[in-house]
Amino acid sequence: MTLTIQNIKRVGSDTTESVTIENGKIKGWNIEPEGETIDGKGGTLAPALIELHAHLREPGQTEKEDLHSGLAAAAAGGYGTVVCMPNTSPVIDDPALVRSLIEKAGALGLARLKPAAALTKGQKGEALAELSYLKGAGAAMFTDDGRTNENARVLRLGLEYAGSLGMVISVHAEDATLRADGVMNEGPVSEALGLPGNPAAAEAARVARDMELVAQTGARLHVQHLSTARALDIVREAKKRGLPVTCEVCPHHLDLTDEALRGFDAIYKVAPPLRTQADADYLLEGLLDGSVDCIATDHAPHTKAEKERDLLEAPSGIAYIEIAFPVMWTKFGDKLGLEKLLDLMTAAPARVMGWPEPSLEAGAPADLVVLDLYTEREVNPAEFKSKAKFTPWQGQTLRGWPLLTVVDGKVAYRRE
Ligand code: DOR
């Protein structure tokens, strides 16, 4: 299959060019157009985004999201690859389930799925899952995300085993006993609202423990959705010690703070919680100085009815994979710059995983996105492909909308 995208600019260049794609690879630049031609409308061509952290809810929670809606949302957000989390029902801890998800997703022609498998059976934090078989089935990483790894010995064994398989473990780093029943960041806002708080120490203490387990085992650990300045400092120190640790931050922890909870709206309830402006500023600095490795969304859809419950009862999670790039570009593009931002959402996640870095050279895999960096559009969740048709950014005006996403040389999304 051959496809030519005309009227595009490569990231970092002002020249209008065309790219021809054949059999899933970039065939060449500015050659005689072949096959179907698509007008890139002057947009910026970049490698498709890579998401290391999304909840697609299949199997078993398909009232919230499913592979089709989640991967269509991802493609609309400019993502070519998505690592989905295993906190489903049943939990993704079975090699046959990993295989069937990959197969099912492959037939959809949307973003490519790379399932994360559970580190422990049933994500119970007790016995390790069959890591070697899960790797053989195509699991991208191991994580008990959604749950915290309370048993340090089990995580240590997991690190030793996963390390010997050359696999990454990612952790939801919160001490569950310290977090207790906190529904938002513990601080002046939670006190003013009379809501149970989740202290920054719950994250920092857990990250500190986990850094010691990395030191003990020498195995690769990725810390998910860092939300506090203190936890980032602990990761920084670990990196200075030469430990093989990486970390991600999510756009919601950069752009939103605990002040958002003043309206008691559970749309802002997320784990770890929205923190203070000082934390958000500190995390942004971490992106700039390289101590934060990459950006991930933690796209976590729930039903509207669930998120309309009161703060104490509603589940945690913010869903926004299809606007993550526009949010980052609009809010932080001036500070990060386009090339750095794109690196954090494409090559950087690939480096975290040890995957080949995406490239725009002839011969590279054709996972591509065309971004309209300038046109402002209002966020209208009714248009979302995700089943979660609500988001904290609804009604805001953003730039940086994907026009076209190509995955494996085929069109996975095209803005009408
Ligand atoms: O807010 C969250 N929602 N954090 C998690 O770790 C899990 C996620 C979910 O599955 O809804």
C-alpha cells in the first residue's frame, strides 16, 4: 500500500515537502507522488506520539472504554502506539489475554496496542504473575498500576525476575497506608474544604523505598505519574547514583492544581491527586532539565454517572488522550519548545522502554502525525471518540490539533 502526504513541514523545518509511504515504511521525501495522496494542509509532520500509560478498560469495563473507542481516541490524539494498563476485569495477567488483545487491536487499524501485563497475579500484590510467558505473549511492561505495590519483598522479586528478562516494571508510587482515604492533595485546600487529604509524603516515601529496591536489584524501574516536587528530588538523587530509573509526568499534574477541587467536582479526582502550583512548576522544570524522562497521560475514563458521584465516592481518573498534545502545546509550548515537547511524547517514551527511537528518515517505520500548530479550536467532548465525553479542559480553546495519524503506513485518523 502506497500513500503520499503532500504540503507538510518536517518538525524543525520551514520547507514545504511531501513524504511517500509504502508497505509501512517511509519510502522517500519529495519523490514523484504515488498511491493515494493526502493534503497535509501545511501541517507539521512528526513521528506519531507514544503513550506509555492509558487505561482502555478492556476486558470487562467496556462501559467506560474499550479497545475500539480508546484506540480511536488515541489515534485522534496523534498517538501511534499505546501501552494499556492491566487493571481490568479480569486483570491482564494471562498470556492468552495479552495475545488476544494484541490480535483484536491489530484488526482495528487504529493506534497500535502494546498491553502492559500485571506484575502480580490478579494485581493482588502477592504472587508474581507468569512474567516470562507474559513477555512471550507480547506484554510491553509489567505493572500493578491502579494498585500500589505494598509488599516490598514481592516488588524486589519482581524486579529481579523482570530484570533478568530485560523488561521494565512501572509503579504507581503511593504508600497506600499513608494515602489512606484521602481524596485530594492534603494541604490548605483540603483543610478548607473539609475533605480527607492524601499527603505528598505518601508519594515521596514510596518513591524513596522503591529507589532502594532498584539499588538492591539493579533492575529497570519506571515511576508513573510523578506529582510532587519531593518525589522528583528523590528520583533525581537516584539518577545521580546511577540507578536505572526513569519517570513520567502527566499533563494534568502540570496544568491543574488542588485549587480545582474547590467546586467539589469529581472530574478533578485522580490518583495521585492534583497538587499545588509549586509542585506543578517544579515538575515542569524537571521536564526542562531532563530529570523527568517523558510525558504520559494516564488516560483513565470512567462513566459520567460514576464521575458525577460526590468526591468521596467517585472513582479517580481523568480522561483526555485525544487532547493531550493540544493541552501541552497550548499551555507549555512556549516554555518547552516544539522539538523538546515532541521528544517527550515520542522518542523519550521509546527510550524509556528500550524501543528503537522513531525517525523521519527513508526506511523508518511510517508511524506519523500531522499537527496543525496554529488553528485554535474549542474542546468539545461531544466529538470525542473516547466513551468519556467530558474532560477538565472542555470549553477551553487549544492549538496543536492532529490532522492526520498514520500507523504502520495506514491512515488511523484523519480530521474531517
Ligand atoms: O486516577 C487514577 N485512575 N489513577 C490510577 O492509578 C488508576 C486510574 C484508573 O484506573 O481509573
